[in-house]
Amino acid sequence: MKLPLLRLVRCSLPLFATALCVAQSVHSPIHLPSSKEILPPVPGSPRALNSLPMTAAWSPDHRYLALVNAGYGTVESNYEQSVAILDTATGRLTDFPDARTALYAPQTMYSGIAFSADGRRLYVSFDSLTAPNGVPLGRAGRPARKDDQPVATGNGVAVYRFTPGSETTPPSLIPERILHIPLRSLTGDQLQHHGELELPQNEAIPAPAGLAVVPGRHEKLLVADEYSDDAVLLDVKSGKLLTRFDLASGPVIPSTYPVAVVAGPHGRRAWVSLWNGSAVAQLDLRDGKVVQLLPLLPPARDIDPSSHPVDMVLSPDGKTLYIALANRDAVAAVQLAGRHMRLDGFYDTRLPGQTYFGAMPDAVALSPDGQTLYAANSGSDAVALFDLGTPLQPHLFGKPLGFIPTEWYPTALAVGPARLYVATAKGKGTGPNVAPQPIPANPPPSIQRDLHRPHTYIASMLHGSLASIDIAEARAQLPKLTGEVMQSNLMSAAQQTVHFQNGGDPIKHVIYIIKENRTYDQILGDLGVGNGDPSLTMYGEDITPNEHALARQFGVLDDFYDSGEVSGDGHVWSTAAINSDYLERTWQINYRGGERPYDFEGVVEEGFPLREHIPDVDEPESGYIWTDLARHHISYFHFAEYISTQYCNSTGNAPKAMLPQQGGTPEGVHDCSHPYIHFGDPIPAQYGGGVSHYPWNIPFIYKDVATKPALVGHFDPDYPDFGLDFPDQLRVNEFLNYFRRWRADAKAGHDTMPAFVMLRLPNDHTAGTRPGWPTPEASVADNDLAVGRVADVVSHSPYWGSTAIFILEDDAQDGADHVDAHRSLCLVISKYAPRRATPYVDSHFYTTVSTVHTILTLLGAPPMNNNDALAPLESPEFSGAGDQPAYNADYRNQKNGLIYRANTPKSYGARESARMDFSHEDRAPVRELNIILWKDAMGTKPVPYLLLHPFAPRGGKAAKDDDDDGD
């Protein structure tokens, strides 16, 4: 089979300067949606890369540094994944997009990259869940992939021929072949969830991750197979699989998630880090055996967060292995002398004075002399330095010498004789996304139609970066650089509290509402106050009268940013105030083509870790807001967030019963006797009673399942999670059943309302123009009225003086915003909001993390992690005299019938919407859906003329292109 040629794109300075015009010569801080800051100029003059550089590898002569860019893809790289090659002698940075990894391709690059021993070949891991053997698998009820998509490679290792460059010419990289990795045959007591993929149950998809070249007469490759819980040894010349090492810990495949590999200098021993297994495995490559498993800060319970050993580096003398533990803020030092590994101790990667979790080291590197250890802290945007000349003390963690600041989210490190190379996943972040989706010079046929979007998709705006830092200069300035890291992480921020005019804290209850996917301008751009752009408003005051009225009465937060880019990470940020390293390394792969499942919200690999008695690989060490509340004996109750619903006549979002080995079977379709509420049918009393005026079928719930242990017994089993054909009015009616009881008890002198109540109101996500389902305007109006009704009933109750309501979107990916693609709406509602003749506008910088911090502060709970401990509080929203009157909901869109309108087969995009999957957020193709929503809402109105560069600095003023550092 002839492989397609790579497209060579040189990462010259002018090229990426047009993509990221926020120049480092502008020294004002760059606020990040994580609530952290970047303080330009960042050491090493970072240059822009394609998206999500995951791993770096040196050529044998240490002249060339290769990085695998396995993210969503940027316009400069044709929206393809790529390999970047840095010539350290000339400074030339060259990007090699691979046409086999176009958007929607049946495979993806991943975290493995390595040069051959002779430097003439480069190896890169290729993963495929949809075509694991090179032939696309069928999916129940799904259309086949397009004929113009790239050829399926299957799971394996891509082999490229590498030719060095010269002083005047760049190197070349040409694809040669694929070393295929077959499916793993499982034993009788093992099972891998395949979801809707048509694959035998006794086979497991590998998903190759880390790679290591094994020295010897015949070159071999050791490959970590993340999804089949094993590692394989391949003969490079023949492609033959020589040995398979079983690294599973039980019947659930995957459970340990092998992710990185290191081979010893003599080709006899090798080591595999088990991402979710909280351990490192030692392999005997000659005997083909797993000889030892060494635990590394494992969890106390099998369902608690694992320690995430994610990256490793071997000392030059081969005696010590250093392993980054991303979920423990530490690096483990493991002694390899003798036949067995021995844990020597740990290095603490936290900042000075940091007591909460949040450093999250996800890459490590060593100086050539083996005396300095470097750890990339993805959570604190810094590199920690450790002196290895000082022995570790028993029971004490080694302390860093200092820290070097980086751009947003460092993911890969490499060290040369004089320079430290740092790759980050998100560079300087995003900017306005009001421009139409940029069209690359040579878009592949399979994606051309989907590129005609009215605004730029947030995932395609995330450029990685590569900094080249002079080590001697950095060491000389280490105290100063450490101070900058402290400042960018807000470590010097004063102790914060919410100040009320009459002192104390009257708030005893918080209602937290999470909605779906809208930007500030998309909803409130026409508000008339605050920094809005009405030309981008798709669902303005006629459709969202309650959100407009609530903003005017209780406060306009016009500089608020969702911390997450998409729902996959948005729901984690909204409930944990932090992400996980697993999430950051996988969500872009999921969103670009489905080569990772939706491993979020407690559902992983189509199963429930809680029921499988394994850690949730996506869970950060500090847990979630309900974990914190439970630990401190603060009451809480959930309406659907992190609750998985299975509807009648549907298989739901994941298996709802235990595995066969655990005494059950994954449940299929449940044929209920009355699966739907039809138009004109009675609505059950718990959902409001009366008859249904909705012209679509409303599904009944078969079962709700808590996906987190702390939620068991703390959720409403009759409140659905995401179903967009289930009106938000019915959701609120079910919530009101509980609230009325709490209100009655309060009138009788008994406060039975939980301190923390979380509501999921998802319908502003919309189901596009799917025929027979609610129109986009109906969905958004339904959601708006639901929000207004919650504010109405609470403010007219005895709880008005003791309750605050926080409302936000989990992410802002489905709309345009003239300030930033992360900017979204946040409403803070209480009796203590400032009361003024004109709307109060608070233009302080806030994020999702600020909201979580404010909630915990009001409830008297300590922070969960270093993010929410220091993020700015939304204090001004409680600075009023406590005289805010009750809110009266605006029912206009129920009275005029808007919330009952359904799409017809003639609606714009109806045929495309009918093929989309709306069973869970973001399973529908976001790019195509956003086009449909724009056309539906704006009609023939053209996309606003691009007055601002899509990467202009926050605030809307275009910056001049600046080529001084390639950004």
C-alpha cells in the first residue's frame, strides 16, 4: 500500500506570527481561564507549534529534537496532527503534518515518539478505536465514514524515514510503513467495553502509547498499549510481535493504562509506567516476563484517584528511574540496582508555601551529567529543578532549587548540554473567535464542508509552544524566575473572604446551576450594558428574557471565562476547579474524530469505574466539590450532574450493571410499558401534571446511576441527566417537589434544605434542527425560563435571605465572542447583590474556578486544590445592603408557545441534525452543529466582518503582527 506523502510546513516566524499575534513584547499579564497568569516575556522565547505537543525525543547525535503534536490540529498544519523537528544547530523549526491524521481520520497520533538507534528512522504511535485492524468497524445506528477519508492504518507504530538538513535546507520526514499491533486476545475472565463498536468481546483494542527503542543486534521497539493493559515487543525489520506482557490488574480492560516505557542500556530490562495502576512494572525482555510491580503512592481504596505515573527518565548510569506522579505532585526516585526495584524516595514539585494539590508534573528530564532533575508542572505552568547531588532523606520529600515559568500547560521536556527545551500544550491561550473558521491552503476533501463555520472553533485555536531556555542564564536568575512563578500562580494573594455590609456570612445554602456551551456575546451581547457585541447575539432578549433580567437586577459579569474548552473538560473544571492530566491528553483526540471515547463525568471507556472497583483515570487527586463537602460534613444534593441516566427504550450512555465476572451483565435496551409522554398525554404529577403541549415524545427514565461514590444516596433518581428531548421545565418541576418540602419545613422552623444543591439544566445545548425535536430557539428559551423559575421560587421563599444561586455554562465552545473564545455568562443571584438605578457591571477577571472558590467560601468549606484556593472571589456580587427584592420570572416564551416549537424536515440542516448523536453533550459534531445554529438563528445575516484578529489580546483591540519571537 502506498502511503500518502506528508505536507511539509516550515514553522518559520512569520507563519506562526499570523496565528498568534499576542507578542511577548507586550509585557502586560495574560490572564488564563485557569485563573493563573502568564507574565511575558516567558523564558526561552516560546515559538508556536501545532496543537498538543505530548512527547519529545532526541536524535542519537542530539542535534534534532522531535515532538509529536497529537491534538485537534491548527490551520497552519492543515488541521492535521504532525511531527515537529527542531534543528538545534540552526534553530530551524519544521512542522510535518501527516495527511493520514486529518480531522475525522480513523486514527490519531498519540504520545509515543522515538528515533531509531542509527537516527535514520523516526517512530510515532498511531491509535485507532474505530478501525483497530485497519478496517473501519460498524457502529449501531451510525452512518459509515466518508469515502474521502484517509486510509485506515489500524493500531501500530508509524515509521518515517528521516533525512538531516543542512545550514540552508530543512530536514525531511517521509512515511514508510506501519508496524501493526494486533488486537489482544482476552482470557475468559477479562472484558473490554466496546460500546457500539462491532467487535468480539474476547478481543481488546490496544491504543499504543509510549515507545522505547531496545538496543541490540536487531532493533526492537517496546510499546505501551494503553487500552489493552499490556506492552508489546516488536521486531522493527519484520514487524513481527515478539512478546506481549500482560499488565492488567483484573477483569476490567483497561484498568492500569500502561502509558510510558523506558528500556535499559543493555536490552535486558525495561520499565512501564501504569497511569491508572499507581505503579511501575519491570520487564525481563529476554525471558518475556513481568518480574516486578512497584506501587507508587497508590490510593487507599480501589475507587480513589490513582497517582498517575505518566512519564519516566532513566539516569545516565542506568541506576535510577525517575517517574512523574501527576496526581500526587511528586516525582518518584526508584533504585534499579540488583534484580528488583526499590523505592528511594520522592521529590516535591509544589511551589514554596503550596499546601494544596495542583502542581501536576507530567514530564521529567535529566541533565546530561545526571545531576539535575527537571519536572514540568502542568498545573502551575512551570518547570521545577532538583539537585540530585544531595541524597534523599528518609520520609522526607526532596525540595526544588527553584522554578522556571512556562507558557500554559507544559507537557514535554528535553535537555541539551546548555539548553532546556519546554513544550506547552496551550501556549498563550485563545482570543476572540469572531472570524469565520480559517481555511487551510490545501484542505482534504473530507473536511472542506465542515470548515465553513461562522466563527472559529476553540479547539483549533489552541497552539502549543516550544521554548529554548539557556540553562546557565536561568540558573543565575532562578530566585527571580521563581518569584515570577509565584506571582503567576497568585501565591502571594492575600487571604480572601466575601464581605457583607452587615458582617458575617448569611449564606447557608448555595444552588449551583450548570448549563451548556454558550458564550457571553451569544446570549448577552445585546444587553445594552457591559462589554457586549450585539452583532454576535444569536439568542437575545426575546429568547432569553430571564437571563437578561437577572443580569440587570443582580449584576453583569462581563469578564468571566469558562475554564474548560469543551464539555469534556468543562464539567470537570465546573465541579473540581482543576483538570486531570489524562483529560488534557485525550479530549482533543476525542473531539477531532472519536478515536477516544467520552471519558468524562465518571464514565470511562464506556463503563463505570465506580462499579468496576478501579480508579477513575480522569479524576484529579483533589476530587470534586461534593468530595470536599462530604469530608467536612456539609450537606449536599444533586440533580443530575455526574449522574448517568438510562432512558426507556434506550441503552443510555454506558453499561448500567456490573460486568459478567462481577455477577451481572451490561444492560441493553429496556422496553418500558410506557416509554414516552406523547403530545396530549398526561404529564406525571412529579413533573408538573397537566397534559403535554410538547409535540415531541418525552422519554421516561428507566434508571439513574451515580458515577461517584460520594453521590450515592445524594441525588434525585427521577431527574434526567442530558436528554435534550426532556424539557427543562419538567426538570425544574421535579426540583420544585424537593424545594417545596424544604420551604414548608423552613416555615415550620426546620431548615432541611441541603447546604449545596447542584442542578443540571442542559437544554441550551440544543439538538440542532433535528426534525420533530425542539427548535434551537425553543431549547434555549426553555432553558432560560427554567433558570428564571428557580430564581423566582427561591427569592419568594423563606430561604431568600440565606441562599445564593450561581449559574454558568460548562464551556463556551458553541458560539462566537469578540473578547475571547472562553468568555461566557455567569449569573450570581442573592438578596445581597448591589441594588442600583442602573445595572451593576463587574468587570473584574473571573473564571469557573472563581465561582467554585466563592461557593466553598460561602459554605465554610476549605479549598480543594491550589486553583480554587487562590482564584479571585466574586465578592462584589454580595456587597449590597441585602435589600434586593424577589425576582419574578418572565413567562412570555411559554405563553407565546415558543418553548413548544419543533423542527420540521424543512428546517435548515434538518437532514444533518437527524444523523447527529445527542445522547450526551458534545457527541454531535460541534463544527457542523454550530453552522446549523448560526443559520437557524441569524438567517441570511452574514458573518460579521473580521475587524479583530482572532488572536487579538483580551479586550478586543487588535495587536500588530510581531515576528520577534515567532508568536
